[in-house]
Amino acid sequence: MENDKKIILFDGVCNLCNGAIQFIIKHDKKDMFRYAALQSEIGERLIAERSIDTTKVDSIILIEPGVAYFTKSDAALHIAMDFGGLWKALAIFTWIPATFRDTIYDLVARNRYKWFGKKDQCMIPTPELQAKFLG
């Protein structure tokens, strides 16, 4: 595992999450991120090492180098702001209390399978993208 990369853990069977990962890969011009499904062996290990309760967080988790991590709307905002440029303007949403942002996030997360569908198995990256995925 590369120690200087940020790791995004995502629900590997969720169509919305997989679409978000494809979006992130497309906009990750600085090659900052690596990816792992929550359901993967490495995803489960990273979750356990950080004592993250997946009954409360089961969609996207951003792990910064070291031990820091962000969940829910904080994770989404930090990922987008890391793209740089105009994306940094999303920092204005950090002024909105996380409890409010996370209420909306949780509503979407709770309904993501119903609204966007679910895959039978985790996404298999193309050979060109394989190096960006852990495990």
C-alpha cells in the first residue's frame, strides 16, 4: 500500500457508489486516491484498524495517510475539494453543520439500492485502472 495516497472505501455493490468512484477517478488528475470496496479483505481490515462502525457508515469513507478518516458528507466534501480548482469552492458547505449535511447524506445512502440499484458483485476494474485498487 502506498503511504502517501488517500484511500476511498466504498460499497462495491452499489451502483451509485461505483458511479461516484468512476467520477472521482476521472477527476483525480493528481493521482491522490486509491480505492477498495468495503466488502473486500483490505477494506474490512482498514475498517477494523480504525474501529469504524459500519452499521452507522456503510457507503464512502475517506482515509487520509496516517490514521485520520472522514465519513459521510465530510468524506464527499474532502474528496471533491482535493480535485482543486473550482472544486475548492465546495468548502463553503463545511459551514453547514455536519449533522444537517449527514441527515441528507443518510437519506440518500439509505435509499441508494432502491433508487440506483445494486450489483451482484463488486466492480472489477479495467486493467488500466487495476493499480488504483487495493487488494
